[in-house]
Amino acid sequence: MVEEMRIFRRGVLSLLLLLVIICSPIVTALDMQPAEETCTTATDALSPEKEYDPEDYTLVRMVAPDLNTADSAPDQGLDPVTLENESRALLETFVREFGETLPPGYLGMAGVTPPEDAKVGAYIFRVLPTGETIQYTGLCGKACLDYSDLLTRAEEWKESELIAETNELTATGSNPSPIASVTLECSYDRQEYGEDYGYAKIKSTYFWDNVETDRYNDYFYVKTYAQTDPGVNCFQGSVFRNHIFEISHDWVHNGYPGCEHLPYADITDYSPGQTPGYTTVTACLSSSTGGLGTSMSWSTEVPDYRVDDDSHHSLDLAKWDEVFNYDAACSQRQFVFRPGSTATCLQSLSRDGSIYTICRVEMDCHRGWLYDGLLFDIMGPIDAGPLAYNLYARWEDGWTT
């Protein structure tokens, strides 16, 4: 009996040794590590593998400041398509690495679409730790031969607004939740006649209301900062004056093919309305959810002569025309106008994972500045295309429960 047990044990050991010999090549082929070298938990699986570093999610592109140092090819500025693709890839990388640590919400970025008469000289893009994107685009006219002023403004924006918003970022969960901040600025000049019409800057912040309790709709806000500076007419030896600027929020604009506006988008509020100037008014927006959502208010200047309300509710379009009196003090200096609007959409469709256009912001400067000459008036830049951008965003489920 004892001898039989010995024979049985020897057989079991031989079988185990054979299994080890057979399985060893399989383990090596799959490059599996010994079990004692790996130890993961459910908590580890939900944590990002690295800490957020803003420089890892920042894109900075600048042209050569002096065309004499650039290559011999005709200067076209930075390629908008490449900039947009690089920015979108950066946002997607952030979502893969940190998306599960963020609360549910909308994430997105604005398209890079300069007007045909302008070229991109500077571009900066960053994804903030909350998923909000902040973006800057500096433009100059097709005839631009010197980017030095544009690059100086871009560096100033980087050192002030970009760093400030990164360092002073409010905690995740603030209401309303910012999706993106977009800045677009341009100098308008005509080289052959020495006409520097002026400078315009349009900055918008897009928000999603993360407090309202409406089960059927989502609510969005857009606040815009529109700055205009009159230029000079070197040929005539005088100055231009701020004249007329058209600013609009289009909530049903479709962007790229296949990228439609928010489903069943409906503008619910905008501010200010028709207002004579010169004055300072309080602009107010409400989500119109019976007090369950967000209300926003801020102050804005209204130029002398007035702000015209050219909005069309049936078109889901908020539109303001700044009209300046030629002799008014505000027409001869930097002026800032701050309008805003809010809209709703059908929640069940907007959260389906598709990318939607969330409001096109546009500033038309084609009648922006006026020079009252002795022999004839000069107004323009007549052929200038509008400064505009669309925000593209999609719903992200955020953290895993």
C-alpha cells in the first residue's frame, strides 16, 4: 500500500512538471509579468496615471516675427486646419486620461475659422483640469508684413489671461459650469494707403447650467466681451472713429457637415435690449426654470449714440448693433460692450454622445470705423469678413459610479 502511494505521488509531480514546461512558452509569448509584481484595486483603476500638468495640455503656435527670417514661400500664416486638428487631439487625450475623474458635463472647443481676408499669426490652446478649454487666435490682414504687434499681444494674453485662469480656476462643480473661453482678435489695416482702421477683440465664455433640475431640457449661456479701438489714417494724417459694430449669437447655426446645432434649440433670454447711450446698464440672464436654475447679471457700457436690438426670437438669434456718435468721446477711445444670451435644448438628444454646435458668436466690423475727411469720408474695412467662431461640444458621462 505504501509503495502504491509513492508511485501515485511521483505521477502527480511528473504531471505538474509537464504542465509547467508546456505553459512556459505561452506565458512568455503574452509577455505576462509575475503576479507579485502587479497589484491593482478598483480605486487604482479609476485614478489617472499621472498628475495634471498644464504644459502637457497646452498648444502654442507662433509665426516668424519677421518675414525676412521665414522661408522664401509666400506667407500664409498658420494653417487653421492643422491648429484645429492638433487642439482636438489634445482634448481627446485629456478625456482619455482624466475623463473618469470629472463630473458629467459638456466638453468642447471652438473651431479655428479665420475670415478669408485674414491669416492666423498666433494661436494658443489649453485644456484646464476641469475639462474647460481656453483658446486664443490672433489675426492680421492678408497684406500683413510684420507680425511683431500681434505676437506681443499674444504673449501678453498668455502671461495674463491664460495663466490667471489656470491658477485662479474655481473648484469643479461651480455653477454654471464653463465649457470654453474663446478669444479672437484682429488688426485691420491697408498697407498701400497707410490706413490702420482699428483693432477688434471678441471674447466669449460658454456655460452649461449644472444646477437646474429640468428633466427634459439643458440650459446654456454665452457671455461676450467685444472690444474696439479706433486706428489712424497715416495718409490723411488723422484718426478713425468707432462707428458701427454688429455682434450676434446664433443658436441654430450648423457648423461642419454632420455637426448640427443643439437639438430643438430655443433662445430664452438675451441682454441688453434696445438702449440709448451714453450710459451703463445692468445686463441680466435667467434660465427661466422657475428659480431652479442660474441667473446671471453684469454691467456693460452702451455707446453714444445707442445699442440697437436687432434680435429675432423666431430665428433663435440674439443680435446687437453698436452705433457711435462721431463726435462722442467713446468713439475716439477703446470701448467694451458686453452682451449675453441663453438657450435651451432637448436633453435626451443632446446627451447622446454626438458632437453639436453650441452657438455661433460673430462680430462684423465691415463698417466698424469712420474717418470724416475734408474731401471725402472713409469707412471700413468694407471687405472685411466677420470675426466668428462656433463651439463644438459633446456630453461626457464623467466619473464612474
